[in-house]
Amino acid sequence: MQVIKTRIPDVLILEPQVFGDERGFFFESFNQQKFEQLTGVKTEFVQDNHSKSAANVLRGLHYQIAQPQGKLVRVVAGEVFDVAVDLRKQSKTFGQWVGAILSSDNKRQMWVPEGFAHGFLVLKDNTEFLYKTTDYYAPQHERCIRWDDADIGIEWPTASLPLHSAPVLSAKDQLGASLADADVFE
């Protein structure tokens, strides 16, 4: 596995070693010992989640203000533009974002630590997204920041959307707060 640093040092891209031939492929998608050795992150995952989405769906930007979740995310079918936003008020990168294409073709994963909001834009129909979390889902602590918050300025690849339309959002995500009004981590 190769670790690729991003412009926010705590967010990492993980690229597995893939073994393939005419029969197909094999790769180790997670190994606790290698993860800790290569990333320096010592954590325990307690929950796995799996979602399936149509093209142009945008999920996020989600986080839990209490019981924060670190997430190790990947795509097993399709493609997304995956984003992490630093919400740690004391961080040098507070309010900044990083994004990467994760797909079933590149098999990359993104490590999104606690203290970050997370979201993704689905770029291909029938995309399946998997993620491990370091704490359990706690709906009473869940928060959402607007996907298009001008203070964050995420450069979503919306040119891929039909007729440059707005992405498809859940009712909850349509009510996301601005960064200026959001609960953040001290």
C-alpha cells in the first residue's frame, strides 16, 4: 500500500497494491497493522457502512460534533469526487478542503480523521460507497454543512452534471448550515 499525502496533512489517500491477471484481481483492502505502520494513525474501526447512489447525488458535508467519526472510505462500484473539510478551529487548515476521485478502477481510499466534515459527489450511476468509522452513528450529534458554502469554496466537478444542473440532495442536506454558523471542533 502506498500513502499519498494531501495538502491537509491529516487527510491521506491510500493506494493498494493490486495483483491482477486474466482471471481478475486481488488486493488487501484493509490491514490494521499496515494501516497503523504506514499512516501513523492508531485507531479502531467499530462500524462499516455501505451506500448506493445514482449519478449526480451529493451526500454531505456530514460530521458528528460529539462522538466524532474518523472514516476510511472507498468505492467498490462506480466513481465519486470525495471531500474532507477541516472543522478543527485550532488547526492551521481550519475551513480548508481536499478532494480526490475515488473509483472502482483506481481502488484508492481516503482517510478522513475525526474533526472533519465529509461528503461526496457521485460521478457514475449505481455507485457503491463503503466506509469504516471509528465511532458509532449518533444522529443526535450529526451536523451538516452546505455543500456549496462560499467560505469553504469546494471546487466540485459539476461540469459532469447534466446541463450543469445542481446535484441531487437529501432534504437534510438541503438544510445544511454555513461554515460561519456551524458547530465546529475547538
